[in-house]
Amino acid sequence: MSSPTVDELMAKAFSPGREPRSAEYKRGVHDMLVRRIEGLRLPIPYDQASAQRDAYYSGWDEADAIWRALQPEPS
């Protein structure tokens, strides 16, 4: 079984019916999933001490939860 792609995980995470999230939040989820799955560190696109950066970082938290849920249970 192959691992899901970032696009597949994003589509599942933000499927219709979910409470809307900001573009900055979604970008944070996306960028952290890219980091976890593809090993790429993308630059943080928002200024320090901005609401956009806070939303972006909150997206990282969700991406980490998604990533942890994909990991096999230790035996």
C-alpha cells in the first residue's frame, strides 16, 4: 500500500462539510505535510507577529496530528 500524497491528505482534511479555515491555516497544513512526507522545508511566507503567521503555525499543529495518525502503532 502506498502512502497518501499531500494533495490526498489535504482533500480529506478539508472535505466539504468541515468548518471553513483561512487560506493561511490551510497553507500551514500543506507546508508541514510537505515537510513530513517529502522532507522539504518551505519558507514561512508571513511576517513575524502577524495573525497570518499565527494561523499558518496553527495549521502545522493539524498537519502534525494528521502525520501522527498515519504512523503505525508500535508493537
